[in-house]
Amino acid sequence: MLKTILILSLIFSLSAFSGDKQKVLNIVNTKNINEFASIYINSGNNQITSIEIITNKEEKKYSIKSIQQGQTLLKKRGIKVIYIESKNLNPSTGGDVNIRYLKKFKLFGSDYRNFKLTLEKVNGLWEFKSNGIVVKELSITPYSLGISEIRLD
């Protein structure tokens, strides 16, 4: 009996220190359902350790520091199309996340727009919110060199 209790204690203590991976957002391409992305929060000891973006083509893991500094998520022909940053991202509490995207390409002075979300921890789970409403999915409508629309679904 004591052996069983020790084994169960060991299993539970190891799971408390092991990392968790939680899917927080789906990103859907409205023009091609075969192109998609999912955003995961990797955490350990109740804090974000990294943010992972998985597409149908690749997986990329970003540190807290790199998201704070900003990361280009998508480039076409050498031009930034989608960029993400969260200057105030806190591993324990989350923060404001800005998704900057190319709305209209021009040779001089392209038009970029911002899509703002908040990453929060609620009842032990991470979630994105927009104006206080939980966001589980974004629909992105691309065009040849940019994004014509980002919509909450």
C-alpha cells in the first residue's frame, strides 16, 4: 500500500512539473481550407514557457522574449504579411497581443492594419479575448500579397 502511494505521489509530482500544451486559437484561411494554423501555449509551473504556431506546413516555437520583441509569422516575396508582438507579455498573467497585417501593398508606403487581442489566464486556462469576448477562431481572407480581412468567428 505504501509503495502504491509513493508511486502515485511521484506521478502527480512529475505531472505538476511537466509542461502542458494548450490550443488557444485556430486561424482559418477563408480562400483555402487546406491552409490553416493553430496557436498553442506551452506552459510549466503555471507560467507560459513558449508560444507555438503550427500550420499545415511547419511548426515554430517562440520564446516569451521573441514575442515581446515581435516576430514575422508570414512573408511573401520578402515582404512582411503577418507580424505578431506583445510588448507586455507576462508569463504568469498574459498580455496584450497585436497582430499587424499587410492590408494593401504599395511600392512606397504599404498599408498595414492592427488586430488586437488580449491573452488572459482564466480558471487555470489560457484564452484570447477581443473586447472581453473569448476568441477561439480567426478567419483570414488573403489576397495575392496581403490580407484583405481578419474576422472573429
